[in-house]
Amino acid sequence: MSGYVQLKSIEGWRLDGSNETVLDIAYSDREESVAGHVYEPWTEYVDDPDRPTVSETFHDELRQTYDQLWYVIGVCSDQWDTGDSTGCRNDFTDRNNFNQAQVYDRVEASYSKEDEYIEIHDVTGTQTPAETQ
């Protein structure tokens, strides 16, 4: 399916059940721009919060800090069968898929309902927020 990335986030969960949003990036309707936020302890690992990637070192540090680590990516497409009018799916992915695409990259992707997993197959370009409306 063809679509565009509309969200990237990382959630870390501790054994006591507490969680933290390590990183969150999405399109801001108010500012009409992409806006990223990195939780303070992790800012040294992220060069560009609006176009984040996770190095192996950063990933290893996250795995040592959190019991569970969730990479999430959101992809919007008219081709998703979501039952919603928006046609967007936000779900789990792995570090490689997370790093492969940035918010507003056009992508070829697939979704596994059984695994609740989004896979990015190819980045085909970048679009502007105005092109999604």
C-alpha cells in the first residue's frame, strides 16, 4: 500500500509498569509543521528531533533502561481498510523500519493485523503537509 508516515514514537516501559515517552514526532496542525520531542535524558542521542533515527548505541541504552521498548510508526493511506475515515494506522514496528522513514515520507508499507506490526518496504519520496489534505 502507498501512503505517508504521519507519526513516529518510542515508548519505554519499566518492570513496575511505569512508562515514558522517549521520543514523539508528528505533524502539528496548529503550526503546520513537523514537531518532534525527545524526553530530556535522551536528547544527547538524537541529533534532529524532527527527523530522528535510533543508533545501535541509543537502542542498547534504551534496552538497558526499560524492560519493554515499543517503536511505533503511523502510516496514512486511502488504501488502508481501517473502518475509519482517516485511513491511518499507528502500530508497532522495529528499529530498522523506524529509522527507514521520517514523518511525511511517502512509503510503500504493509500491516499485519495478527502481529499488530507495520513494515516499511520502500521510501518513495517526501510530501508536504499540504499534499495530504
